[in-house]
Amino acid sequence: MLGWFRKKKKKDPVEGDAPVEFETPVGDTDESDRTEEELPAHPPEPVAPDTPEMLTSPEASPEIPPEAQEEAAEPEESQAEQASEPEPQEKPVSVLKRLSQRLSRTRESFTIRMDELFLGKKEIDGELFDELEEILITADLGIGTTQDLLEQARKRIQRDNLSDPQTLKEIIKEQLKGYISGDGNQKELSLPEDEPFVVMVVGVNGVGKTTTIGKITRKFLRADRSVLLVAADTFRAAAISQLKIWGERNDVRVVAQQEGADPSAVVYDAMSVARSGHYDVVLVDTAGRLHTKVNLMEELKKIKRVMHKQLEGAPHEVLLVIDATTGQNGISQAKLFNDAVGVTGVALTKLDGTAKGGIVATITRELNLPIRFIGVGEQVDDLRDFDADEFIEALFTTD
Ligand SMILES: Nc1nc2c(ncn2[C@@H]2O[C@H](COP(=O)(O)OP(=O)(O)OP(=O)(O)O)[C@@H](O)[C@H]2O)c(=O)[nH]1
Ligand SMILES: [Mg+2]
């Protein structure tokens, strides 16, 4: 359980009153309980022509005008439509049901295909394993994880002398849960009490860094934490204004300079503001590519060094944002970022728009990185604290 969004303890109890402590995690409660208005997805931003430097994300590339992106999307698959689905008025949709709806494309390619495969099967044979392998690879579980999973399943079947295909299905479910609920994923994470909690958000362009920052800001505000945003993506003027829009929406301060400014200088200023203003949380947006010939990874390392010099514990978290629709490509990106700046957690976005949800298991098993959040839509509340059990249940829900 992610402890970031526990409400801040009240420090000055009124005399005579028992001290009030808020320990309830907030942010991922049943969305039917929500009282706050849903904010619209951030508006399409003006796009400046630019040259990708070293890494690009094939999805939602800022080079593609929003209209063209809309045209390219199949109408029934439109993320915007999914995100703005009308809420049922009378019957509140449970958290699990809602999540499983958002994961519908992965469920179709994985759970539903698996159900069809097992339907009518009377015995476990080689053919069943071959077809299973194909399903797992299509869901982007990755070759390594798929093979490990099938090998473990074969061993179990032999060892326990099992013959019922339904048991095999249960074994797969258990095995998947094992991969994604590793140690790192269940760690309780708390915020430092006496200094700002600094999160450096990194990732390739277009993966959803700025949007995720906007969503996380809202979660922290609900937990009574003050938030400072930092526009260290100085690559495009639009990137800076996009963060400022999120700042306005959430009514929080944004430290920014002009386009093309040295991102480390922005961060330097921001750390002083954070300390003097006693901010609880600092969220730093970084670029996915650069306008100069400076290597992106070198630039990120520099930003990290500057933060650390200003505040010893910072960054407390290097949050890598991965776009789930990029599948195994996202895994290669993760390795590069991890080698350069030491990623400590992952936010996996756009799970609502992809059949490649199996990437969750690859991230946790092969990269051994904890997934902190999953993005399941464009709205401010479409960011969930990742919970392995809940995720597996939602994935295997059949209705
Ligand atoms: N469907 C869906 N869309 C998302 C999600 N997260 C982000 N997006 C969309 O992805 C697009 C890119 O998001 P940004 O936040 O601008 O990505 P970025 O990484 O900051 O991009 P750069 O600033 O260009 O590096 C936007 O249209 C977002 O609304 C998600 O979880 N689901
Ligand atoms: Mg951005």
C-alpha cells in the first residue's frame, strides 16, 4: 500500500482536545464516493515542430496534431470517449468493476481468450500450452516471463500430477500474482516529516509525464499536502504552459523559466523555493528529449545532482513514466533510464487504451521495479495506486 497519500498529521492540537491524527489513505477510495468535480482532460496544446533527439514514443506523439490523433483512433476505442463515459446515476460501479472496465482491452486479449481456450478442454496437453504461450506473448508478458510462467506451470502439473485444465488456469493466475506482488510492490512508503518530498518524473516524450504529475498533485492535495510543481522540461514552451495549466487547475505554484532555459537552473531555484516555502511535496517535470546536443541522460543526471546538492535526501523518488501501449519498447526505455538515474518507481500510463497489460508483469519481474501508479484514462482521477491483488482480480473478472 502506497503511503504517500496518508493525510498529514495535525501538529497543533487545541488545548484540552485529544490530538487528531488522520491516517486514512485517500485518493483510491471508491470513485462513486467522489465529491469533487471531475476536471476535463488537459486541452490540446499548440505543437511546435521539433526534432526527436534520441528516444521517441510511437503513441500520442506531440508531432501529431490532436485532430489527426483523433482520426487515427477507432471511434469505439477512443480514449477520450472512454474517459468521459457517463457515470451510471443509480447503481454505483464498484472500484474493481470500474478498473476491469478500463482494462477491457487487455481482458479481451488475455482473460477472455484464455477462457475460450479452456472452454471444452478436457485435458492438459502440448497444444494447450502452445496456445497459452501465444496468448501470453500477445498480452505483452514478454518472452522471458512467458517462458518462466509456463515452465513453472509444467513443473507444478507434473509434481502434483494434475490433469484438470481449470487447475492450470488457476496456477497461471497465481503465478502472475506472484510476479507482480513482489517485495518492492508492497512496500509502505511514507513522506519525510521535516523536508520536502521530491519526486523527479522522467520518461520518453508523450508517455504522460505532465498529465501524471497533474493527477498526483490532486492526490496529494486531497491528503492536505502542499505541492510545488517544477517545469524542468524546457524543451518546448508548450510543455511549460501545459504544466502551468495543471498548476492553475490545482491552485498550486509552478516554478518555471522560459523555453530553452537550463533545466538544472530551474531545479536549483525550485529547491530554494521548496525549502523556504516549507512545501511538503515537489514534483519535477523533465523532458523526454532535448533541443541541444546534450545527451538526455546526462542532462537528467545533472538535474539529479543539483537536487541532491540542495537537499541531501532528494530526489526521494525517481518516477519513470512508461506508456503501456508501447509494450516491450517501454521496457528497453526503462533500462536506459534506470542505468542513468536509478529509477525507484514506475507509473504505467494508458492501460485503458491497450491490450498489452501484461507489461505489468515484465516491469515487476524483469526490471524488478515497483509500479506505484497505473493510468487508466485522461481525467484527473484516472490514476490509481497500484495494487497487485486488485489488478489481478480486475483482469480476471468475467461478466
Ligand atoms: N488514455 C490515457 N491517456 C493518457 C493517460 N496518461 C496520459 N495520457 C495522454 O497522453 C498524452 C500525452 O501526455 P503528456 O502528459 O503530455 O505526456 P508527456 O510525457 O508529458 O509528453 P512530453 O511533454 O511531450 O514529453 C495526453 O494526451 C494525455 O492526456 C492515461 O492513463 N490514459
Ligand atoms: Mg510533458
